[in-house]
Amino acid sequence: MDEKAIKLKERLNRDKFAISCGIEIEELCADYVLCKVELREEHLNANGVGHGGLLFALADFAFGVHANYLFENAVTQSGNITYLSPALYTSHVYARSRFIAKEKHSCVFTVEISDDNGKILSVANFDGFIK
């Protein structure tokens, strides 16, 4: 991990919302960012599976880490997620971001959410604003 990544990780590891959810940065580089969360009892919805809001928060955080690594000062402008499969029979959920494009003050990323076995649970797309 380069010095820029180390400083960004130190700053984002103080994100109070991410901390409250248990979201962690696993890998951080120009090509991708990998974040994870351990599924806890409080993360489950009424059906006993990982709550969609947690999956969206994990995806948004991975996007934010990646966008701020590449562009230093970026925020989420819009995001959407498609849920493909429930977060069930897994102890962790992972978000892997991928940079798609940049034009002036806008950037686009895709984030795949997967389980312990690498099964894709959802796919999210984020548009960021670069300050």
C-alpha cells in the first residue's frame, strides 16, 4: 500500500458511520478497493438475512474510498443498487469497487457485493462529484 493509500485509510478508518456498521477497508489501490463487513445480528432484516441498507452502505463506502483515492475530494452524487441474491449463509459481505469513467467533475464506479464464497449478491453503480 502506498503512502497516499495509508493516509486515506487512516482518515477513513475514523468514519463514525462505517465504524458503527463494522465496515473495514481490506485492500486499497488504484485498480480497486475491497471493503468488508462481518454480518452481525443487528445487520439482519425481519427475514433473517443481511439488510439491503447495510449492503448499500458497504457499496457506498467502497465507492467513496476508491473515488477519494483516485481524485482526493469526491462525494456521492447518486447511487443505485440491484439486489440479486440475499446475504444468507455467509459470515462476511464484501464490496469490490471498479472505476469506470471520469469527465470534468463527474466520475462513475461499479461496486460488486459478494459473500464468503464469491457469489455476487448485488451490483451497485455510483456517480461521484469531484470537488
